[in-house]
Amino acid sequence: MSARSRDIKRRLGIRSVSYRRRGMKKKGTSPIFSGLDLPRFRLSRFRLAQLRFFRFMPKKGKKRSRGYASRRKSYTINLRRFKEKLFRLSVFMVIALVIFGVWQLIRPGVRVRVSPDEVAAFRVPHRAIGMLKEYAQRHNISFPLLFAVFNAENDFFPEKSAVYDLSMLEQMYVLDFYRINRRYNTRSLAPYVTMFENLFSEIATFPIPPDWYDDEPSIMFGDSWGVEHNFQGNRMHMGTAIVDRENIRGRVPIVSITAGQVEEAGWNNQLGYFVGVVTNTGTYYLYAHLDSLASGLSAGQSIPPGHHLGYMGNTGGGRGGRTFPVHVHIGISPQVGFARGQFWINPYPFLRYLEARNIAPPLQ
């Protein structure tokens, strides 16, 4: 036996066993060599495997093959690169969203440049309000936004006109709405959208129960915005007067248009008996020149739409009294971001809109 063979057996722990008697079978020997008088090797399963493949297996205490290490290193590098790319993509998406949001605020477009006086006059055709609301529901468009764009396209109707062609309303402003809306600067249009959103979400009932004008109209009103009052100096009428045809004080009941809180209820030399109601959005609704207030009505009281406020009269007008027809003065003062101080808007189109809906509850 060569020295190399002895060295291999010594490393593998192989010891030789000789059988002196023919046919003797020892534990751990192969039955093939049981009848031969030859030296046999006692090998365990693991040692046999090492004997067969010792050239291809690393020795104990040494590193794995170079190929395995290179594959593991490549896998680690690829995972690290993937994480870096994912992080860069996330940062890019966040920056893109921020830039898009800022661009939406400052993007160029047509700015709404309308005088607050023209907005306050609000000469929009009242029949267009109900039509636009129906079109908005049909085409799944925000009604306050559609209504604001409609008014902006017409400069809030600076010239008062009793005739307006509404036959092309849907084709001109609704079917092509998104293209028209993109022309306007979002930031400049937002205050008008908010104002209309607040108003149309609040107004719920006509200020007079429908029982008083269904069968035989007993009231009348028109667009009296801007009419001059010459009492104690020239003043502009900033509201709508609903007049009793019979001209009888204390006959026609007045109810609240909206839900809200009674901020004021009492007497004023100019307004007579009046009630001021404030909604959750800060809009102030004024009911003036009442003949008397409803019993139990007081400041700080929360009321629902259609709550009885009093009866139509002709009180107020200054000290000593003033003679004018029996009526109720309706005023609306919303909080807006395009005008300073107290801002009043023409209630006439809103009252016509509520009258057409005719959903006021009966007086209780």
C-alpha cells in the first residue's frame, strides 16, 4: 500500500479488518465479500460518501467554493439595487404629486374678475337654476361648480334682462362643461363655488307656506334689488320685498327659509319687528318689517326650516312710523372671500327657485 493511500485512510479514519476463517461474516461487512479472505474496511454511511466525493467537497473549516460566494454576492447586490430603485421611485412619485398640486393652484387660466357689486346684484335668470341643477344630476357634475362657471361665463349678467334663451343651455354649458371649466383658474373660481355650495345646501323652504298662494295668489314680489330709498338719505334696497296683495297686517305668516340659530329677534326703528337667523356656514338671513313675532321666539334658539317667525306687516321706517305697503323684507348676507365687510346678495332668484319647488311645509 502506498503512502498516499495510507494517508487517505488515516484522515478518513479507516481501519483494515482481516478474516482468518473463510465464510466468517462480521457486522459492517458486505455480503459480497463474506466468502473471501480479504481485508475489509469498516465504513459508516457518511464516511463512504466522503470517500466517494472527497475531491469535490470542501474541507472542514474552509470557505465555500468561489462560485457560491460570487452568486451570493450577486444576489445581495441585486437586492440592494432593487431597494434603491424602489426608494427613488417613491421619492419621484411624492415630488410629482406635490408639483401637480402646486400647479393646480397656480396654473395659468382665466381669472374671474367680476365686481362684487355685480355679483351682489345676481341677475341670473331664475329659471336657469332649476334647469342647471337637473342637468348636473343627469351628467354627474357638481351643481355649485356648474352654476359658478355658468355665471362666470356670463360675467354674472351685468345687464338686467327679462328674456334669456335657455333652449341651448345644456348644449352650451353642460355637454362641454369640462373643457370650459379648464379655462378658469381654480383658485379664483373657488370663492364663488363655496358661496353657491353654502347657499344651495341651506335654502329649503319658501318663506310663506304654499297654502297662501296655491289656489288664489295672495302675494307678489319682483326683483327690487337696487331700488333707491330716500328715507333718511338715499340708500339702495339690498333685498327682496314680498308684498301682500290684500295689504292686511298680521295676515300672512312668515317662516324660516333655512335651519339655523336665531341671532336677533326684536324691534329696530328702521327694520321694525325683525328676525335674524344665522346658519352653520355663517350666512345671515334677515326677515324685516313684521307685524309681530311668533310667540316663544327668542335669540339663541335653534330652529328647523319652515319654523314660524311671525306675520307680515309694515312696521319700522324710522321714528314716528312710515306708511308703506304690508310686506316682508328678505335679505341674505353670505360670508365670501372676494369682498370685504358685510356682503349682501340679491335673494330674488333664490326665492323664485324655492317658489317653483313649492316644498314649503304647512304652517304648524
